[in-house]
Amino acid sequence: MALLAFLLVGFGLSNTVPMLFNAVGNQQDMPSNLAISAMTTLGYTGILSGPALIGFISQWLSLSGAFLLIALLLAVAASARLVAR
């Protein structure tokens, strides 16, 4: 059942990166080659630093506390985006 759930999540998220590259390539704020490079750099930075940051935070709190803090920060970022519109 868990494998089926991972498969469905993979199918659902597999189009996210191509859509992001398309959106970044079509924006007009900066040249598309620089924008795609910046987006890729931020993505790799998140992939490399995310697990280490979660482990560092979970040493002080707990693993569930670290995930709760990340969920809270994501909610703040989403609400800031809504307020900025």
C-alpha cells in the first residue's frame, strides 16, 4: 500500500519541475538563462541543506517538532505570498 502511495505521489509531482522551468523561462524580469540557473542552484541548495537542517533542528526539539516548525514556516511563507498580492 505504501509503495502504491509513493507511485501516485511520483505521478502527481513528476510534472512540477518541467512546469517550473517553463514558468521561469517565460518570465520577463531577468534573462531566462540566468533565471533557470538561479532556480536550479536554489533547488540543489535545498536538496543538500534541507536534511542537514532538519537534523540540526531535531537535535534541539524532536523530529516531529522540526517537521512542525518547517510546516509553520511554509504556512508563514504562503500567507506572506497572499498578503503580497
